[in-house]
Amino acid sequence: MVAPDSGNYIDNVEPATGQVYSLVPESNDVDLDSAVKSAEAAKEHWANTSLEKRAEILCRLADLIDANADELAKAEAIDNGKAVSFAKDVDIYRSAANIRFFAHAGTQFSSESHAMGDLAINYTLRDPIGIVGCISPWNFPLYLFTWKIAPALACGNVVIAKPSEVTPMTAYLFSKLCIEAGLPAGVLNILHGTGPSIGGPITTHPNIKAISFTGGSATGAHITKATAGMFKKLSLELGGKNPTLVFADCDFDETVTEVVRAAFSNQGQICLCGSRIYIERAIYEKFRNAFVDKVKTLRIGDPLDESTQHGATVSQSHMEKVLSYIELAQQEGGTVLTGGKRHQVTGRCKDGFFVEPTVIEGLDNQCRTNQEEIFGPVCTLMPFDNDDAAVKLANGTQYGLAASVWTNDLKRAHRVAKQIEAGIVWINCWLLRDLRTPFGGVKSSGVGREGGLEAMRFFTEPKNVCIKY
Ligand code: TXE
């Protein structure tokens, strides 16, 4: 660990208490240059390290995450405000799974050859790019951090990685496990700090040849402009405003439960959350009532309490953003069916940033509440009359990341999945993930895909060699 060149630190606030509990280094260009120097020094050796050796180190790292899961989960819950049970079962579990998956992918990743009869043979090399940048957000701090770093390392790249300044803690704890796992110095260089002070410079540094970014669509657009003309590979996983389509023939009780989970998991702070819920008119009232009743059972409280299901939103500013959207929704004609306010928790969390899970109906599809990503525990309900109307509503925003469709009509499921403008469509499920599948969105939800071979191909450069017999 190296102190920031500037000597400056940013307060790190615990969302559940509103109190500063640690400090975040504010890195600058000097820190970036020394990180790039150490990456340059490690680049050739890591690229030439055998697949088996790279996999061995990454698997050891995954094992260390598993062995430290309780400490990492608690740190994540403190830093992000999410329920510790969710942090353990989702965030930390998946962080180890990310690394283990790509450790093995690295040993299975192959390329192609193309024979030209008795004239010539072509073979494709897929070499590491060199130094790559990985920048991740605050909603799944270690999960999304490792989701980018793992394939980059497995492909033989060296990495400059920046976690969100809002949730830096598990990246710091992870860095210690990387050393313990035997990752050679300079292979992974973690820089802490804000987007403008260090995020931006990472994206524009001439020696960093590819950027894998997850965060807001506005930031993604900014990075695209900042790197224009530099011909870098960009993978941008951005915001979402995902539709949930509930048809009358769905499995009612299971759909209610799962659609609540899709709307409010991680306090609604997942780019994949289903925040626009469209319900076939025939069951609208019945579903609305059952849905609201289920939402009211969510246990809001101290993220460190094992029984908590709904924790704090990630920061005061984000809580205020979410509350402002609830205010806006009512100005736009919406009716709050449950929630709608800052939630007062007693004890150590009395000053925490808690927002009640909120359900709103009575809005039209084109209002700002249904067009803009709120990224908090807020969802809207709206009826539809037929399949075509449902698809039109679903596709009616600038985003196109994910969707879930709840029906037992197989033909409808295939047809609607085909028609929805999104990178991911779940049928009678949500957030069911196979890491081999392509992950990402269309329209303002991003460019490129992560996951499986998509990630391995993003983090390598193909070169065709043609040899005449
Ligand atoms: O994202 P940001 P934040 C959406 C969601 C949320 C909004 C802002 O709407 O409210 O984005 O969240 C770094 N050059 N999602 O603040 O600001 C920043 O330091 C390079 C959806 O987390 O985009 C952080 O590490 N980097 C998303 C990371 O980018 C820059 C999940 C994300 O920050 C930068 C999270 C710059 N100019 C938020 N500016 C999803 N799709 O999962 C900032 N950063």
C-alpha cells in the first residue's frame, strides 16, 4: 500500500449511521504514473506466465475470498449499506465465483485456424492487450470489481483498477488477499479516488489500451468523449430502467415474490432491477394488492442485523436523489401505494440513509419517473391490454439493459423476448446468472458485453497469421 502523492484523503461515510468511519486516498496523475510504471515492469512476465500458473494464483485468490467471506461481507455491508446477508450470499459469493470462473476460462480459451485447401493455413493468435483499466461502481463493490479484473488477468493483461470512492473498503481488503495469493507485484494496481481526479486520467492514459467501465450512462458518455481519437477498446456497462411484464397466465404467487425481489434487491441499486412493472389489466388489481402487501413485509433495518432484508441507500446524496424522484412522481400524478419516505431506524442507525421500499401507480410511460434511472427502492405499476402494448411500453425508454417476462405461454415468451430491446431477457425468473452468457445492454445501457468468451475476447487482441504451404 502506498500513500497518495497529494497526501489528500476523502471521508468515507457509513450509510447506515451517516458517520465518517474511514478515509479514502485521493490519487492523482503522479500515483497513476507510478502505477503504470509498475504495470509496465510486470507486463511481459505476466503475459508469459503459463495458463496453469495464472489459473493457480487466481484459484488461490478465490479460495482466500471464500476463507474471508464473513469479514468481507461485513465490510461490504458497512461500506455500502446493504444487508450483510445479501452481501455474503450475493456480493462475496459472486466475487469468488468471478475469479474462479475466469481462472478456468483462461485455461480453456482457444482460438481458430482456417485452412485454404492445399494453398495456405491461417491461425488466429489472441494475445493479451497489455495494460488495461477497470473502473467499477458502488452498487456491487467487490462483485463488479472482480468481474472486470478476473478476465483481464486470466488473459495475461496487467491491470490498473479503480473502485468507486463511495465504497472503497473491500477493494482494499481484496488487495491484501492478492498479495497473499501470490499475484506478482505490478500485475494488479489499485488506485483509489474520485472520477475526475483519477478515473478520468486512467481512461485517457496513453499506455492503458482498453477500458472496462460500469457506472452511469452520463459517465459512460463522458468517457467516450474523453477517449475519442485514442482508439481504445471500450466496454461500457451503464444504467438501466428495466421493464417487468406480468401476464395474466403467470404463476401468480411465485411471480409476486420474484417481482418484489427484482424491484427491491440491494435497495433497488442494481442496474438490472425491474423498476417499471407492467401488469395485464385482467389481473392488475389483484396483482397490485398482493405486490404491495408483499413489499410491506420487507424488514428495513441495520445492515449488520442478519434478519435485515432492506438496508440503507449508499449515501446521503443518493438518498436525497431517490427522495426527489418520489416527490417528482407525485407531482407527475402518481399515487404512492406504500413507502415514499425516509425511514427512521432507532439505535446506532438513527441518522442512516434509509428509504422505504416505494410503489407508485397512476403514471404514464413518458413521464420522467418512468424514463429516468432512479437507482433506488422505487418502482411503478401500470396496466396493459395486450402483448403488443406491453412490448411498446417496455421498449419506451432510452435504456435497453434487461427485462423479465412472467407468462406460461411459450410462444408469447419467445415472441416477446425477441421483440424487447435489451441485452438480457429473463422468462419466469430474474437475476438467474450463468457467467458464460453475454452480459450488457443496448441503447443508453452501454456498449459491448461482459461474461464468458465475450470478456476473454474483449481483453485480448486477435491477430491472423496466414502461412502459404
Ligand atoms: O456512477 P458513476 P455512480 C448509475 C446509477 C447511479 C449513477 C451514478 O444511475 O445513480 O450511475 O452512480 C468513476 N472518468 N449506476 O456515482 O458516477 C467513479 O469514481 C472515469 C448504474 O456509482 O458513473 C466510479 O468508480 N471514471 C451502474 C465509477 O466511475 C469516472 C452501477 C462509477 O461512477 C468518471 C452504478 C470519469 N469522468 C451506478 N466519473 C450499473 N449499470 O450497474 C466517475 N467515474
